[in-house]
Amino acid sequence: GEQVEQRPPHLSVREGDSAFITCTYTDPNSYYFFWYKQEPGASLQLLMKVFSSTEINEGQGFTVLLNKKDKRLSLNLTAAHPGDSAAYFCAVSDGGSALGRLHFGAGTQLIVIP
Amino acid sequence: DAGVTQTPRHEVAEKGQTIILKCEPVSGHNDLFWYRQTKIQGLELLSYFRSKSLMEDGGAFKDRFKAEMLNSSFSTLKIQPTEPKDSAVYLCASRQGQLSNERLFFGHGTKLSVL
């Protein structure tokens, strides 16, 4: 079955620096990809959803990169600020699966130092 | 707030006890998931319901974990008997339909501590 590996498990950056988180997956049929953010004491919230047809997606203060050849999904927080301190999880869905099951990475705990 | 509601927020149990965690999904959602969240393993799937039918029961958790969905607006997760290694945050999530491109809506979780 699908295996999702997320790196690094912990990341500290200074305010204004970039933070880069990567997930690799094993199933070449994976089609939908998600990034969730979990702030301390809060529930997981969707950050961005991307499809396999799109390689670069930009949000507010971050960019998501998808490399299907390498089976790699990345989240780049540009000019991180303390409000970005949270746990980040990638999730991968098999578009061909009738069950629509999500496979999550183990998470990255990001700390942005003021 | 019409999101996913989980109760209680915190639960402390002694080894061997039976505990029941509760979840109310977003109204109108057909899919419901139970996950266990730990720092080491991340999110592990415990159970997955579609329109109240159990679609997937996490193999490693079958013997002491039982999730039920008696109606479309309420689900329970029973752990019996509890063990210290069950200490974790238990998350409930729901999804509107059956498409794998749909986002999950998560509850705040129940933090379980087993002594």
C-alpha cells in the first residue's frame, strides 16, 4: 500500500527565513495531495489541495511543489513569521480508489523564532 | 460552529478501564474517520465509515478498538480495555462525499491519558 514519508520531523527557522517541508510517496497512481496545518490546541485545517496535473501552487505566503517523476510533494513557507509556528501534515489520496482513503505523513513541527 | 464536535476534550483512564469517545460530524457529511495521533507515528487510521457503513477497520487496532456509527450524526469509539500505550490524541474527521479529492474536516480531538 501507499507509504508517505515526511521530512523533517522538526524544523526551527528565524522569522523572515524560508521553511521547506517534503513528503515522498510510493504509489504512482496517487492523484490528489493535501497539506494540513495544525496550530497548538487547534484542529487540523486544510492549507492547500493540489491535483497531479498542477506542479506549482501558490498560496498566501507559501508555495506547494509537486514532482510526479520523483513522487515528491513539498511545502515552502516563504518569509516565515511566528504565526506559521504549527504542525504541518501532508496527505496523499489514491484517485483510483473507490474508498478515497487518505495517507498522512507523520508531520513536521515548525517553530518560527522571532 | 457547525464543524466536527468531539467530546470529551480530555480523558484520563486507568489501565484496564473502558472508555468511550464521541464524535458528531459536520451535518450532511457521509464519510467519517477516526484517527489516532501521536508524535512518533503521526495520524493512524482506526476506522472509516461511509453512509454509516464500516468501510475500513484499522487492522492493528481491531482487538481493543471498536468504532460505531448508529446514525449519520453520531459516532463512538470504544477502547476496551485501555492500556498505557493508548495514550494519544484521538481525532474524528468527516467528509461530504465519496470523492478522494475532497478535504477532511477535523475535530479538536480527545486527548487520552492512560495511567
